[in-house]
Amino acid sequence: MKVLLINPPFQDSFYNREFYLPSSLLYLAGSLQEKGHNPKILDLKTFHQQRPNKNFYESKILKTISEFEPNLIGFGCLFSGDFPSVLNYSNLTKQHHPKIPNVIGGITQHYMLKKF
């Protein structure tokens, strides 16, 4: 199975834009690979722009999906502040690729239980 794992970009409001490896997605990709699956990580934090452009990230996600053709899309959500953009990107992928399941992991699970 092909699995696309997406690390969301920095939010405009984040004052600390220090780069760090998405260890949770790396661990997950390693486990998937061990089980014979084909994972790919799209780390949107690696694209440094002076002024983040939502359309840039959306087109990058859609282009990667079209080229990689995953069977499953996973979004990492380490910080609760990432959740609104992760939800928007998940909705975007569902609009363009409705048959591909989306999974959101991380702090999101707690946030979703409180919010919804």
C-alpha cells in the first residue's frame, strides 16, 4: 500500500520557526516500510518562504498526490495550533481525491474530542 504522510507547514502565528525532523512520521514510515508498504513523507516545513502562501502548499499537496497516487493519506498534527490548517488540507484532499482515506494523528485526537 502507498501511504503519503504530510507534515503541515508553519503557521503564520508561530514565532519559532526552528526546523525539526517530524520524528513521529519518520517512525511511522519506518514501521510501514518494515511491513512491506511504500510510505512517502511530504514535509511542508522544509519549504521556506518569506510569506507563506496557502496556495503554494495546497498545490504542492495536490501535485504530490497526483504523482505518488497513495492509497492512504496521513497528516501529522504535533501542535494543536496546527489543527485548523491540517483540517483544511484534509478537506482539500477529500475534495480532489474523495476515495483516498485521510487519517490525522497527534495532539489532534484530544483536540477533536473537546471541540466536536
